[in-house]
Amino acid sequence: MRSRRGWLTGLMFGVLCAMGAVTGAQAQEDEALSYFRQAKVDWRQAAGQSLTIGLNKHPFTESLLPLIPEFRKLTGINVEYLILPESEYFTKLAADLSQQRGEFSVIMTGPMRNWQFVSADWISPLDEFLNNPKLTDKAWFKLEDFYPALISANRWNGKIGSGVGEGPLYSIPVLEESYILAYRKDIFDQYNIKVPTTLEEMAEAARQVKKHAGIPGIVARGTPSVASMGTGFGSGLKSYTDGQWSEFDGKLNATLHDPRSVKYTELWIDMVRESGPPNWANMQWYDAMEAFTAGQAGMIVDADFFAAGYEDPKKSKVAGKIGYALIPTGPGGKVYSGLWTWALGINKATKNKEAAWLFVQWATAQRTLMNATLGYRNYNPSRMSVTNDPRVQEIMGAWGAGSYLKTVARNLETARVFWVPEPERTRMGDIWARALHEVYFKRMTAAEALKKASVEIDKVIKEAGLKD
């Protein structure tokens, strides 16, 4: 009898625990729905419609997916999604947009990609949705809560060569990305390696790490595509030239072969050839990030938000062993980091624009981004209120013994979109990246490869009708 009584007691306890868990989950769901219902918007005005979301393989994507059932519950809108690696994603996205099929209603995009999409009239300006009281409660949504630099980066007036920060808003940012140096502080301390402040010092630090620790001294993106150009490499080039160099002159002539660019390229390629991984030429951004996270490199100059992975003890072998610093500077001692922000936009060809906007508004709402950050590590948040939340500050403040937040804060004082606005940026970046391969594999000198790239880019720009 005692055994049966014990079994019944255990069963009752299990049932009560399960009921408690269900009740707790239901309460959490009710709280979330009540938050969104504070907005003076009928969230169910597009119930029964369907959306397909185009997503790049990215930490933000991983943070968004677990939250989508909440959107379905809130709106009655069915959501499907397709996730692809970056190069495949943009190839498929461009095909869908150019053929105006409307397969993707909502797209994962960003400032420089928008220049191509806007010029071709492929994506919708979002001001019409923001200013429609039926679709947006502006006082509730609080566009002013986003970092101004991120909103500015996603505005463009459509003028080739200028106009960033002006004109319509084409996408809503979901995270902030500037570029910093992350290094293995434990290795640097053990072997008394100086934290570099110039490119020459970084090359020497990479040599020392490889010599003493037996791992690549630096890891970096290296694939022959635009994704390799505007991050660590491009920011380093801007800093090396004290912000005085640009990929085009005032008449939209390519200047990759400028002597300053040539010298920087020689130093960078020599460094990654001598001290980088043997597969540098095939490394995507996530390959470089994962290599550093696995303890297979001494330094990486890349996106600041990668730190969320480095500092995750469940996935990282280097958590708690990293230091953070500004990227190496040029003779003037100033940093000129690039700025990127993944963002959500709307395909102009979609038949369900209102439903698409409801998704964008929900996905970028304060509560959604807070949950994505606290629950699923969406760093760095695009909303100031999320970044400044004490819970988020406690997590990020511990990274690099406090050096992470200080470095990012200093970086954002000058970080900006430094590419010249023009719709052929992707092709131009691919040509530039291929030139680095010519140098890396010693098929050409840096001067020869970059001059050839400039000529090729000038031809692309002229054929596109962007200049006479």
C-alpha cells in the first residue's frame, strides 16, 4: 500500500508540476500578447494571410525563430521562412526581387544592399507604413528608441555617390555592427605580446602568437566576395589612411590602386599569408568567427557582436579569455570603423504588404528585441532601451573584464557607413576581393591587382549607366 501510495503521490506531484509549467507558460504568453495589444493597432487585420520570410544564416536569425509562434498567435498570420548562407541567400533574393515574384514578403537586408534594391525599385519605403495610424502606433513603436546612426544608415535619397541618411527609410535595424579587435588575452599575457595599435604591430603580434602558441596568429574573412571587404579589412584600410581614402573619387572613378591602398593591402596580405590559417581564401565570416571561438586563432578583426559567441561558455573554448580593443589606427591615431546593421525590409512585389509590415513591426518592437537579446543572445541590440537595460548591461559588461562595452562605445563615436552609395557595390566588392586573392597567391603584385580591379570596376560603373 505504501508503495502504491508513494506512486500516487509522485504521480500527483508530477501532474501538479506539469500544470504549473503550463500555467506559467500561458501567463508568459498572455503577458506578451497584452504588451502588443497596448498598441492602437488591430494586429489581426491580416489574419489568414501568409508570409514567407527570407533570412540569412546569422545569430539574429537564430534569435528570431523561437519567437515567431508568438507572432502567429498575436496576428493569425501564417509565417514560413527560408534560411540560407549569405552568398546563397543574396543570390536567391536578387532573383526573386528582380523577377518580381514576391516569394519573400519580408527580407533580411541592410544599408548597402538597399542601394541596389532601391535603384531597381525592388523594395518598399517604410514611411508609408510608419505614418499610417491603421498600421502603426508611432507613440508605442518609438522609432526614436533605435540608435540614430542605424536609422540614418537605412535611409537613402537615391542619389548615386551621396545621400545616406536622407530620404525614405527602407529597412528597420535589428542589430548594430561595427568592427573591433578581439584577442586572446591569456596568450598575450603569457608571452608578453603587446596589444597592437597599428597594422605593423598587429602583424608582429600575429607572428608571436603563431610562434609561441602554435596556432594562427590571426583569422579573417577571405572568400572572394564583397562580404570580405567592408568589415575588418575595409575598416582597417580607412583607419590606415586616416579616413582620407575612398574607393571612388568625386567623379565615381575607382581608386583601389591608390598608393595608400596598395601599401595597406601588401601589409594585410603578408600578415594573413604568414600568420593566418591555411584556408583563409575560403573563409566565410562564420568560419572565421567559429575558428576564433574554438581557440584556433590569436586575433580577429571583425564584427563587435561576435563577442556574444566568444563569451558563451556553452559554445566557446575561449570564454573569459578575450580582450577587446579598437582596430589598429593609421598615422593620425584615429579609428574609422565601418558600420553595418542587419535590418528587415519589405519586398515591393509582395501581395501582402500590410501583413509584412505587421511582421516587421512586431519583430523590431522593444519587447521582441529584448526577448531576442536576453533569451537568445541577439547582440548588439539596435534599440537603446534594450542595450541600456540593466540585465543586458550586466551580461555585456562582463565581457573582456569590461573592455568590450568601453571599446564599442568609443567605436560608435565615429563608426559610419563608409561605402560610396551606388547600386553596383556588390559587384565592385566581389572584384576587389578577387584582387586580394591575386595578391595572396602571388599571381600579381598588389599594385597590379588593384589597378586591374579599378579598371574592371570603372567598366562596370560605366556599363550600368552610373557615369559617362
